Amino acid sequence: MDSQDVCRALDITKRTLQSYREKGLLPFSRIGGKYFYRLNDVEAFLEAKTARRPAAHPISRSTKA
């Protein structure tokens, strides 16, 4: 994937993607001045940034006699 593909997939700007590279948040390769990203790295990054809703805990009802 190139930078444009990643920006579209993550719905981010090129500047944000640059920031991710500088911070080491998203692995990349640079070939001839162009940046490339592995699909599985982008998917792993997205998975790590996806908010998870905590599992619902059943409400225990204690009965007082």
C-alpha cells in the first residue's frame, strides 16, 4: 500500500501519516522516495486503535430475606 491508500483506509491526512511514521507507530518501507506499508501492518495498527466496548457484566441481584 502506498501513502494515499493508507490515508484513505484510515481516514487520515498525509500529515497525520507522516506523524505516525516519525513516532514509529506504523512500520513502512521507503523506495525511491515513496513510502509503502504492508497491509497486515495497517490492519494491525487499525485493530490496536479500535476501541472495544467492555463485556457486559450481569447484574447480580441479591435477595434480602
